[in-house]
Amino acid sequence: MMQLAPDPIAPPLVSVVVPARDEERFLEPCLASIERQQFRPERLEVVVVENGSRDRTRAVAEACAARDPRVRVVVSDATNQAEAMNAGIRAARGTVVARVDAHSHVPPDYVAQVVEALDRHPGAAGVGGAFLPAGETLRERVAGLARSSRLGVGGGYGADRRPHDHPVRSVQCGAYRREELLAVGGFDPAMAYGEDEELNWRLRKRGREVMLCPALRQLYRPRATLSGLWRQYWNYGRGRMRVLRKHPDFLAGRHLAPSALVIALGGFAAAGTLVPAAHTALALVAAAWGVVLVAAACTARSAAWRERLLLPWAVGGMHLAYGAGLLREAARRGPSPQSRSWTMRVEPQPSRRAAAERTENGQAVTLSVVICTKDRPEMLAACLGSLECQTRRPEEIVIVDASATPARDAVDRIVGKCAVCRVALIAAPPGLPRQRNMGARAATGSVIVYLDDDVVLEPGYLAAIARTFEDDPTKEIGGAGGAQIPDPTPREGFLRRAACRLFLLDTYGRGIVKRSGCPDYVFSPRSRMEVEFLSGCNMAYRREVLDALRFDERLSGYALGEDLQFSYRVSRCRKLVLIPEARLHHRHAGGGRPVGDEHQSMAVYNRYLFFREHVAHGVLDWVAYAWSAIGAMLLSLRDPRGRGVRGATSGYLAVFRHLRHRRSAPTSISAPRVDGSRSY
């Protein structure tokens, strides 16, 4: 039988990547629009990257994949859109990679137009088109008009109405030649927002063009509420600042206009309390801003009268949210995006066979579990019992016991049940940092896992920890922690959460240390995330880290905050990650912990010492610390019995004495008692 020759003009294979998280409502229409493309079916594939959804997004994607073999679902632990796109690029087989967000849908000729545009512009690394709103409700339509307005934040996508193809600084949700993406390392995972702009800027600095082609159109569903729109632009402002930090030459005057407005309004309002003439300046600025908002409503194309009435509120909120977000990110502490490096490896995930070969070649880690305990034998026995049930057993268990009578019975039981595991019991004087250091010196594993005696591990905990280090051959990860269940994040009211954010106090959700020295905790991550500190109840470090650093033994007794101090020091030179697959129950046993005013006093004083030695690098840091101290005292006064006013006052008095004497470093770091004496 005569065989047909291959088609010499076959179009390139196009991979459409759809990052999707919590997109149950919008994902199916998006995928349906891609499946209806007027393009050769065998030259099109769809890669859906599902990363930690809490709704039925994954089920919707898998249902689409079941009915259309061109659709593949990639389950990723990505924490943002940039990481999800990199996962999709790795999985893509096409020579052209087109991004379509799950909130969007595309016309039937979109993919064909992408291929034609790249053919017309052989020197272009990527192409994109207008990103047009397709709102259905009143507020969605208003949000879309606000985003598209030239008087919004620098002109929205779709505001560029030039009728022919032309090079631009950036496009949103573009289509790229895959080799160009690989050449620049893909999207920068440090860019939680603004990832498109940052990628396109690197492509242009490499000498390639990014083209805006009017024939390419994506239609998106805007935010359903104005508060959602403003929250989106708060994040956009933070993302723009991250791009500017990494690429200062990206700066344009329009980027700073919203922040200048926020500073002007806030500055003149504050100055008006002292200088009455500032009220006049404030009125002039507000009047000029009002003219701009009215103009935005009047110039909106095809807007109904109801939409024009709401448009000034939408655009005004965008201005303030974007400007405040940019200023917030500018004031944020943390590693500069320029100091972060990443590599988008294009290789399959390691299989079980590969893992077995790695073990045979001696590349698998050895685990040493170190448990520091004092006077809690029942808790210790439960913790050791959970180690017996692990799917991946540790090579050794080191128990550092500061009890008057060490828990030999519990140790004997674990020795009898774990014959292949070395078990050591070490008697130690009280002091958690000292116990941790003794455990590290006695352990022989390549990874040391610290556990509190009041935790109970789920069976896959140690396996997940070991996998994290084994899948990191470059040893960029220095430490890892797991997810506490149930999530112990306290349920606080809106006003308290707002006050804690305003005064740079303890908050929850990001895993960073603020400029004031207060942490932003994460206890139960939904997906793998990089953080700046780990919780002391479960944290694992490479042997090299513990050879280079030691827990600070000047912190005596219970040593509140010793885990924050040590892990933050590690994060300055290595990555720290939280792994949702490593799950454990933390029972928060009360024995041995300081309580009430004593706990509050220790928390205040130890946080000051941590801030002084590891966070404070300039005047602005000390201003942030003083601001947070004011906020902490105000919150304590709001509920004197519940917040430990006496303890906080005692702690801040000790801080004041330390500052007054200007001692360069404390000779003994211990918390002051409420009566003025030392507690440990």
C-alpha cells in the first residue's frame, strides 16, 4: 500500500498552558473554548496545571481530559502563577507555548492567529493581543471598564488601539516560542504578581521583540466585586515593585503616579493637624483627583449610566490600592529578587525506579530524629509510637532528656520495636537550645529532624521530609517543615487582624519576618512554599547547616523564640520550605511552658533581642520596631486580663533598660519576671 508523504507545511505543535487554582466555575468554559479551535487537532495540546485547589477544579480538569485526549492535567505544588506556568512549560511538548488563564476564554481562531503572528515576526520571542473584559454582572462590567480605562493605572490592557502589529514592553497571557522561554529560564517564581512583565522584559533585554497583534484577543471575566478588584490591584502594585527592584530600567513615570497620590493625600492630611495651610493643598489634590475620576466615567466607551456612576469608585479604589501596594512592597524586608536564582529544569519527575537507583548509588539521605524532652514521659511515649508507624523509618533516634528521672521505659519500648534503628538516650541539663545542640552533635544522619515531645506524626511524615532533600541535588534547601493538623491558626476578628497588619505585629499566612521583627506564621500550608523560618515543633536541617550554625545557648530555660532565631539565620543562606504532605498533630502540652505575664514578658524581651541581632540594619527598622511596640501595648490595654499587660510592660521596661545602658550584646539572654527578677 502506498504511504503518504509527511505534510511539508504542517503547522507547529502548539501547547496551551492553563494554570488553574480554585477555578471550578470558570475552567470548563475556558477549556471548551480551546477545544473548539479551528486548528488541526493533532497539532494542539492543552496542559492544565492544577496547584492546590480547595474546590472541584481538579475534578473538572480530569473530566475534560477524559473526554478529550488532547487535554492533560499536571498536578503541581506551585504556590503562584509563575511556578504553575513553569510546571506547564516543563510538561509541554509543543514548540509554541500559549498561556490562557482559567478566568479567560478565546475565540475559535485564536491558536491559528498565534501561529500566523509568530510566522510574520520571526525575530519575536512572543506575541500577545488585547486582553478584553467580558463581564456579565453590573460589577463585573464596571471592573472591566475600570481596568481598560486610560485613566486607570497607566492604561489597561485593551487601551492600546493601534490597528497594526507593533512591539511593546509587555503583553498579558502571551504566546511564546518554547526555546526562548527555556533560554531565559522561564518565569521567575519570586514574582507572585507581575510575572508577565518581568519575563517579557528579560526577553527584550536579550534582544528579542515582544509584539502586540490586534488580531489576537482573549476575553476574561473581571472580578465580581469592587473589593475583589481593589485587592487585585493591591497585589499588582506589590508585583510592580518587585519587577522594579529587579529591573530598575523598567521604571516609567506612570508606575509611580498612584503612589505619589497616596503619599500626597496621606501627607497633607497628617500635616493638616499641625499646619492649617496643608488643608488647602489637600483640597487641591483631592479636587484634581476627582476631576480625573469623573473624566474616567465620562470617557468610558459603551458604558451604561449605572456603570458610569460606579466607575469613579472603582477607578479611585484601584489608584489607592495599587499605590499603597507598591509602597508596602517597597518597605518590605526580604531578599531582593535579584539575589534569587532559579533553574527551570526540563526533565520528568523522578520515578520509583529512579529513586531506587539513587538509593543504591548512596544518594539517599539518612534521617536522625532528635527529640528534646523534659518531664513529659506520656507525651514522649506517644511521639515515639508514631515513629514506629512511619512508612520511612529513621536510621537513628536521639532523645535528649532534661528530666530529673529520664524516661527509660519509653526508650526501652522503642528499642524493642525498632531493631534496625539506633536509639540513644542522653541526659542533659535544662535549656532547649543546649539540648538541640547536644542532639545534633550526637546524631550521625545527613538530615536531622527535630521533633517536640508533644507531636504525633502521620505515617508519611518522614518519607515526605526525606523526599524533599533527596529531590534537591544542588542542596539549595537547607531546612524543611511540615503541616500541623488541625490548623492552629487562631480565628481573629477583622479589627484585630487589621490592627496587627497596621502595626506590623504577628500575622498569619506568609511565613516571613517583618521589618519590625514580628513573624507572619504559616502552620498548615496548602501547597509547598518557601518561608523565612520554621516552627520548632517539627523542623529538619541538613547536616551541613548544623555544622555551620548552632542554636543560641544564651537563651536559657524554655527559650521562647529560639526556633525563630535559628531558622531565620538559616534562611539567610539556604532555602527553607514547608511541605503539606508531611503532616503531624501538635498537642501543645502545657507542662514546662511559661504562662500568663511571664510568657508575655519573655515574648517581648526575646523578640527584642532577636530583632536587635538579626533584623535591625538601619533607622527604618528601629522605627518599625517602635511602631509595633506601640501597637502591641494598645492591643494589650484593650483587653488587660487576656493580653498580659503586666507582662508586656515588664518586657518593654527590660528593653528600655537594655537600650539605655547600650550594651552591645547581652551576657545572658533570659526573660525578666514581672517583679523585676530574672526567670531562668
